[in-house]
Amino acid sequence: MLQKFDERNRDLKIWINGKLSHRDEAGVSPFDSVVQGGDAVWEGLRLYDGRIFKLTEHLRRLRHSAMALAFAEIPTEEAITDAIRQTLAANGMRDGVHLRLTLTRGVKITSGMDPRLNQSGPTLIVLAEFKRPVYDKTGLRLATTSYRRASPDVLDPKIHHNNLLNSILAKIEATRAGADDAVMLDGRGFIAETNATHLFLVIDGVVTTPRTVACPEGITRQTVLDLCKANDIQHEVRDVSLPEAYRAEECFCTGTMGEIAPVVEIDGRTIGAESQRPMTAKLNDLFAALTATEGTRVVD
């Protein structure tokens, strides 16, 4: 499941604090907090026919994360949305696009950890790429990693931060095990999420997902839960163990970059069968119908 270069992205224009530059010329200062210590927050967005799905929710999470990190300044939602519009217009984009917003604490006057060294305001980066959902809809294979998700007493997952080494190490381990992605447990041994997405399981007919004890409050995750509620689909949020996952009737992962994708194997155990994933198919259809009609208009 290795992403490939899309030729349409060769001459992308990247937005950095009001300046649009070619991808090969865009630059972030070596004194920027994201370079110095991963001191930044981010969001992934998806563009459907000129509309960004759940833009308000994503920008709210971005602001909440920046507030938790005590950023001195945070751009308004209107300013960020305008930067998104400019970026999409510069690249001639309307559909099939994934955007990554990064908001850093900004440039420091000298190297160091102290946020008081940041005296010039935050850095906002808007990266938009032509990128269809990245996960193979025929099914993903997962392997449980030895790396655990941190609990709130270490680094609260409700902060959507740029410190992703934990996930990267898990991904490396999963790749070496021949899997597409990693299943990550929390400190108690319950399932948290994968290294990149949230997990759902159908257990005894109930759509089940782990609590957000050691994983972010996912926007796509919440959308799926809302769809279950709106369509009278039995669902619950609770601690889930690996043995429960192994015997689940269905499993799927959710995320902005990959939407909803079935999981066919966890740790060598086959999960369900192609002809026995009706709930995954139903939620996929409901999600597609939602993204086809809802969202914030950013391209006329």
C-alpha cells in the first residue's frame, strides 16, 4: 500500500504565510518551531466537487489543539479558509484533492525549546495535492505493533499535534511484518487505532469502535457514528480487545485521507469475507452520499 507520485502534482503551488510558491521553491525557516521540535498542529481535509467536507469541524479541532499548546496567536477560520481558496485557485483544483493544513508556533529568534523565543507569530502552511482516497477498497492487512499509543498523562491525543514519530515507528514495524498498517494498543492493552486511522469492528452485529482514551477525536470517525445513529444502526463506543477484533464479523478503518476501507486481516487472522461485509458496504454508501451533498463551498 505504497502511495505513488501523481504527475498532476509536479508543479504544485504551496501557501506559506501569504506567499504561494512552487513546491520546489517553497521553504520553511530552519528556525521555525515545526523544524526545531515538531511544535505544530495539523488537519487533513478533502475536497469534493468544490466543497470541503466538515471544514468547520476540522478548523475547530485545529484551533482547540493550538489553544492547548498555548499558541500566542491563532489565525481566524475566515483567514485560513481564504488561504485554502487561494491555494486551490492557484492549482486549478476542484475535486479529488487532499489538503494538509499545518499551523506552527512560528519562527524563533534563536534555537531553543522556550516558546518565548517565538516573537513573530505563527506559520500557516496549506498543501493541496491531487490525491484520491489512498486505501485499497479490496481490503487492508494489519499487524499489531509493539509501540503503544500515549495516554493523556503523557501527551493527550486530543491535541492533534505534529509529533508523529510514534506512528512512524509503528508503520515501520508493520511494513516489516508485511502488513499495510499497524494496530496500536493503549497502555492498558486495549485497541486504540491504527498508526493513521480509526478502527471500527462489527461484533455480534454491533458497529463498535474504541473510546478516544489514546487516540484523536476523529472527524470521519464521528461522521460514521452519526450515520449509525441517523440510520438506526446499532453501535457502541467502548474498550475493545484484540481477541474481540480477531472474531469480529467485519472491520474497517476511517480517516480523511482514506475515507472508509475494509480490513480483511489482523495478525494473520482473516476478518470476515468479501461476501460477508454488508455493514461496511452500507456505511460506505451512506458516507459517499453525504460527501456528495455536504461541505463548505470553497471553489465556485
